[in-house]
Amino acid sequence: MQTEKAARGANVKDVAVLAGVSLGTVSNVLNRPSRVAAATRARVEAAMAELGFVRNESARQLRLGSSRTVAYIMLDTANPFFTDVARGIEDAAASADLLLFSCNSDNLASRERSYLDRLEQQRVQGVLSTPVDPASELLDELPRRGIRVVIVDRIRDAQTHCSVSVDDILGGELAASHLLELGHERIAFVGSSDSIGQVRDRQAGALRAIKANGGQESQLTCIETQALTVADGRSGGERLAGLPTRSRSTAAMCANDLVALGLLQQCVRLGIRVPEDLAIVGYDDIEFAGAAAVPLTSVRQPRHRLGRVAAELLLDEVTNPDHKHRQVKFTPELVVRASTRRLT
């Protein structure tokens, strides 16, 4: 009989009958085990094991109108920066006994909207999002319908949401100042993109460092790319190598580490020595930066902590009736490795 029930999927009533207890007792074992005597709880758990009982969490969530899940919509799973952030979110979610859904918008607004719609249908407790457009009205719709949203690695002008970000202007300034201190006067910024605020800030920080050093805006040559991938870094390296020798940059600051790794690859292919002929600074300090053939100097962002703090802000908003929105901004740091050296 027990075998037949396991095959069709045992339910709470089956467990109660086998254990010789009431339905309420089984419910308490599942939801409030401290209320049940140890011997009775052990008998119920033994019955569950014998029947192969698996709790129907979806049905429970439907009754409660909410779930034990949160979600992170990241911008690009191909970029290790975002997977490191997701790991920080996952650790915080696990500590709170929550399940994390990870979604990839692939930098597409249509996919982002689709995920948000589906997550709302799943009644998730909250959404962490690295949005395609931080100003999007989509981010306002969910809170109005009772689902909290925390913005990750982006800044919103209106302080209507919690957010976590990094001071990218300072990060750009750190990178450029390092190169200027090494004697590099002509610097290339590889990977510029008008659609990404962080990249604009990093470029602005580089310009601020140049001007603070008494230089001119013309000292920064912008090598634009379509995206921020290794392939785009290789393409940027091709264009950088094609510039006239007399005016060619002696150092490159890249919008992220993937671009920097692609640039490094292209330098190897073209016989350009790093750092002797071209010094390179990346951004993010992903694990691959330090493991490159020429270990990359990079601006480090606290990726794991970024994700963990974002998740903690979301959990506070879900559970704390006195919650107040906070905009947390972390300070980046420069990690110097073999890809930069003093200009000789």
C-alpha cells in the first residue's frame, strides 16, 4: 500500500494516517516543528520518509500569496563580474533560507521585461536587478504591486529604490592617475559606450585625473567598441595599433577586464609588448585578470560584497516595517600587476 502511495505521490493525509496523528500535527511538523513533541515529530518524519513524501511548496506559496524566493536579473552571464555579484546574492539568500532565481537579460530590455513579468507571476518576495536602463518605469511598476526591487551596480537619480554601486568616477581617476604617475601622457580609453553609465563615469574619471595633472582632454584617445567583450577588446587593439606611431597612446585604460584581456591578446598577435610598448589597465579585477599571460593591473570592485549587501537591503525591505531606502556606494581600489610599468 505504501509503495502505491509513493508511486502516485503521497499527500499530507497519507502521512497523517501512517503516523497515526492528525492533519494539524503533520502541518505543524512541516511549518512549526518546535510545537511538536520530539517523539511525535520523529514518527511523522519516519512516515514521510517511508512514503517518499515531498512537500508541495508551490501549493503552499499559492495559499500564502508569496514565496520563499528572490530573483536576480543580471545584465550578462558571460561577464564574470556579474556571476561574482550573483554569488554574493546567493550566499545572503541561502543564509535567509531563500531560493534564488538567476536570470540573464543579455542587455535586452524586452527580455528584462519578460523576466519581470514571469517573476511577478511567481510571487517572488523581491527582485534584484542590474537594469538595462536604470530610469526605466518597469522598476517602478513592481513596487506598486507589492514586489520590492533593489538596483544592483547602477545608480538612479530618484532615491525611490535601494541601490548598491561603486564610485566609477573615482575608479577611472585611479586608473588614469596610475598611468600618469608612470610617465604616460598619451592614454587610450578602450571600450567606451554612451549607453552604459558606468563606462561614461570611468571615462569622466580618467579625464578628471588628466586635468588635475595639468593635462588636456586631447591626451585621452577614445577607442569605441560595440560591446564590452574580449572580442571587442581585440578589435580595439587592432584600431589602436593602426594609429600613427608618433601619436599612438603608450597606455590603455579599458572599460572592463574582458576588453583588457582582448586587447592583451591582440597585442601578443601583433608583436606589441606589454607593458614595454603598451601599458594596460583593466576594470573589475575578475579572477582572470590576475591569471592572464601578463597579469593585468585592474581597478577592483568588491563584487561579492556588492551582491551580498544588495540582498541584505532587499531582505530588510521585505521584513522590516521601518525600512528606509539606502543608496550604498562602494570605493574601488587599484591592484597593480605586471601589465603596467614606468615609461622609459
